[in-house]
Amino acid sequence: MQTEDILDQKETTTKEKAKRPLAITVLCSIGVFGTVYGIWKYYDYIVTGFSFDWMFLFISVSIIVNTACLIGLWFMKKWAVYLFFVFFITKQFVFYFFNVSITNSIYFSVILIAVAFFHIKKMD
């Protein structure tokens, strides 16, 4: 009798677990392609003589953090949304204060943050 209760409890918890929304699936997929493109473009800068200064380190950390956030978002984790948001704001301040213009990922990031916060109640 007690084992039946435990099995019933496991079934309800797996049924209650939310399925990943289609919007998050699509955005994570696009984000992975964008990350691969960013790594390729970044490697191209290194090969063509890009200097190893603070921007090299910052972009390296940015690629790692964004990849971790996309993986966390794929698995529906709240920490990924918060980390992505905080790092997005941090990147904007750094780029603004050093007069660096990288606008191609801003639109995607804003859409990703909006969709993620819309679905945050479904996340662990």
C-alpha cells in the first residue's frame, strides 16, 4: 500500500512538470546557431590579428555565460533567466562606457528575456 502511494506520487510529479514552450525551444535553437556564428566570427578576428586586450577576455566570458544560460533555459531553469538578464545589462553598460557598438544581438536578447520572463512561472 505504501509503495503504491509513492508510485502515485512520482506519477503526479512527472505529470505536473511543465513542458518547454515552443517559443523557448525556438529561441534557444536560434541562440545556439548565433553562438556558433559568434564563435566562428570571434575565431576569424583572432586569426586575422585581433589584439588580445580586455575585449578579448570579455567576449570570451560572454560566449561562455550566454551558452550556459541557453542550456539552462533549455532545461527550464529560473537561474538561467536571471543570469542572462543581469549579464545582458552588464554587457550594455560595458559596451556603452567603452564606446563599443554591438547591436546585432540586442534585439534577440530583448526578445529572449521577454519570452523567458513571460514563462518563468513554468520553470524550476
